[in-house]
Amino acid sequence: MKIRIPVEADRLDQALDAFPDSFLNLDPDAQRVSLAIYRLLARAEPVPLAAIAAEAGVSTARIEELLDGWSGVYRDAEGRVVGYWGLTPSEMDHRLDGGGHTVYAWCAWDALFIPALLGQIVEVTSKSPNMGTSIRLTVTPEGAESADGQKVYVSFLEPPDEEKLAEDVIGSFCHYVFFFPSLEEAQAWTAAHPGTYLLTLNEAFELGRRKNARQYANL
């Protein structure tokens, strides 16, 4: 088991509190639907509403109501969910291999908190945005570590306001959250991108653990 190193509580709590309440505070129905979507999408296929209803024990009418009110949800022409708050079967920069399937995360942080929601050990493959340096991680529900012995850093961005997140969560937030294999490379990138800052791999994982605990407090 990966043992988490204690991190600075105030810094992470402040980072988490910057997210909109609508993102963090889900009622019991919404929590069940959200987890169901993640776990079904992890099978690397579009997810019909009927499958979500069966998995979550929530009516399709209630699911439609929730999806219509949520940002960060992408659906195809048939109404199936093909992307949801950090996870998609479509190829993106952060590859997740686990449970016999390959899916993709929208940003580095997604790759750290989603494995715990899936209850899986996930092998993450990514690249730094400036040098294209390969980063490989093993992420479990208990922690994350580099597969290559690198000291990995994660760029982070204080979330924009709720309206901007709703309009384009990937462009306004995810495109600023990456893995880096060294402090020097990470600092060079954040220096060129105002508003970003760095977390250690351990801090970014712990921030995701706290987010999960708050979002799914009733499950």
C-alpha cells in the first residue's frame, strides 16, 4: 500500500474551496449517478442512460434532469454519455489503463482522483506539455507513485468562475493541469502561464482524495 506523506492542510483546503459549490456538493441521487457514470465510462464505451439508471438505481427522468443541469458532461447524437468530468473513452493526452480497458483523463489531476472512484489500480501514461517528456505513474485508491522513479510535479490552476467552467471546463481549467518529471521543467512552464502553480504528486493526489470525500460523502 502506498503511504501518503502528510501535506499542508490549509493550502489544499484553500485549493479545494476555490471550486464552485455546485461541483462539490452533490445530493445522494447525484452522487450515485456520478459514480455510475464514471464506472460505466471506464469500460471504454459510450454510456446509455438506461445503463446509468440500472447501475445507480435512479430513474432515467432524474438522470436527464441531473445531466441537463451539469457542466462537464458530453453526449453523442444518441444521447449517450461519452465524456464526464475528467473521463472519456476518446483519446486524449493522459492515458489510463486499468480493469482491462484503456480510457483517457482530461487533465493530470483527473488521472489521480478517478482511480479511487473506480476502485482500481490504474497505470497512467502522460507527457509534459513543454518538453514532451514521458511520465508513467501507478495510481491506486491509496496513492500514486512514479513508475520510473521520477519526482513528479503537477501544475494546477485556481478554477475560473462557475460560468466559465460551465462553458468550457477543458479549455478554462484542464489545459493548465499537467504532469512534469522535474521541478525545473515544471517551474519553466508555470512561469510562462500566469495563474498556475505547482503541487507535488503527493499533494495533488491528496487534494483529489479530499475532493472525492466531499463530493461523495453520503456513499
